[in-house]
Amino acid sequence: MLKLVIGNKNYSSWSLRPWLALRANGIPFEEVFIPLYTDQADKDRILGFSRAGKVPTLVDGDVTVWDSLAIIEYLAERFPEAKLWPADRAARAHARAISAEMHSGFAALRNECGMNLHRPIRPVTLSDDARANVDRIQEIWADCHARYGRQGPFLFGAFSGADAMYAPVVHRFRTYAIPVKAEARHYVDAMTSLAAFQEWTRDGLVETLLIDRFENV
């Protein structure tokens, strides 16, 4: 069985992405939880799975894959029936492009609005760069809906790897009370209605381990 090594569900947006890709598609896996930012023993446990020293990490027999997007790409090849990327070539290229944009971009929003599910819902004053990130993300959601909305409620109709990449942003928008435009609201509703998203959220909300550096935002 696959093993997915993850960090705290309350905080680890990168762990959420491949976890959601697996759970939403009913792919069996063993969840290995290692608390983040605790002690050297836990750091060593993570290093035991990947020399990168970070989560998530996927272990499939003698294959080890680290990095969220790389894991999603691996799962798309390993389980083609899950259809983690759209079948249409142009749509597939689009899905990969916006996934890569999320993977490497939006630094201001990440830094100013860290994922913290049990944080009291309240707004923060965002920088100009973070506000531009928010606008760009909603532009992506609205554009995908205009192009593919007839095929289903997610970015490319059916749930895909791109949705797994954008799922943590839905949490950030909620936690920091970021207004969502009408043309992007459908996407937030679709994601929050997804059973796997709800499961992760429930699990994260009952975690009691706090990481001080993330609790003062």
C-alpha cells in the first residue's frame, strides 16, 4: 500500500494537496503523520523517508517521491483511471500551467496568510502584493469556470490535480475573511462541499499541537 508522510493537518498546506488527490479519488494509502517543528526525533523521522527533510513524501514500494506537485504527477501516471489531469490536451496543459503557478507563486499571500485552520476568522491588512495574489487566484478560478464550468463544478469540470493544488487557498480565504467575488464563489462552494476536503478540515480542527510561529498572525 502507498504511504503518504504528512505534517500537521491544521498547518500543512503542502501535505493537504497530495492527500486530497488520493482521498478524493478513493486511492488506498497509509497516512504517516509526523508533527512539524517539534524535536530532533521527528526531524529524523522525516529524514528517514526523504533526505529533503520535508513533508509530504509518498512511498510506493521502492519508489519515493517528495514535493506535492511531483507526487500528484506520479499519482496521475500510477492511477490513470483517477484522471488527475484532464483528458483534452489543451485543458491538460492549462491545468498543469496553473498548478505550476500555484506551486511557485503567490509568495506574498502565503507569507501573510499562513494556513491555520483553527485560527479565529478575522481579516488582516494585506500588502499590495498579497492583494494582487488574491485577485490573480480569483481570476484563475473565474476563467476556468467560464471555460469548463459546463463539465462540472471544479476548475476543469471534474476534480483534478489542479484542484488539489488550489485547495489550501480556500482555507486561507476563509480563515482571513478574504472577500470572494461572485464569479469565483462557485469554486469555494464546490471545494468546501467535497467530502475529502471536509474530512481533512475536521481532522485539522481537532488537532491540539500548536506551533507558536504560526499562531501570531
